[in-house]
Amino acid sequence: MISNFEQVHNYYERLVFEEVLRRGAKRPDLMPDALADIACVALNRLPARYVRHDVDLMFYLTEHERHAIELSLAAALDFAFTYVTERMARVPA
């Protein structure tokens, strides 16, 4: 049997990457490595939700669950930006 696993991904990855890039565009002080660190910290604070197609997950969620995802995503990103930038400030230049 041949299986195609190329479509399988963590639902949160694209959302986190897009939001890190969006917020990072407003922060020219952050280097690309810092943005990657921020994405990792945020993803580690979110549950893994593996899907083949994002629409499959969204179809089965209630409005309450969608809102909870939005809130948890925002909280994880807020934490990650603060966490990484505070630690960058501690590193001597």
C-alpha cells in the first residue's frame, strides 16, 4: 500500500508563520532568526492539530471552538514575542 503523507501538517503552523511575519514587519529590530524563534515558542504553546486539509478541521468546529482557537493563537503569539524579545535584550551586544 502506498500512502501520501505530504498533505499532513499541523494546522497551527501556517497561522503562526503568517502572523509572525505580519507582526514582525512592524518590528524592524527583529532579525529573521528571532522571528523563527518566536514561531517555535508560539507553536510549542499550542496543541498539535494535524490535518490533511485546513477546511476539514474548520468544517467540524463550532463557532465557540473557532473563537477559542483564535484566542489561544493570539495568547501564544503575544507570549512568544515577549519571551524572545526580553531574552534578546539580556544578551550583551
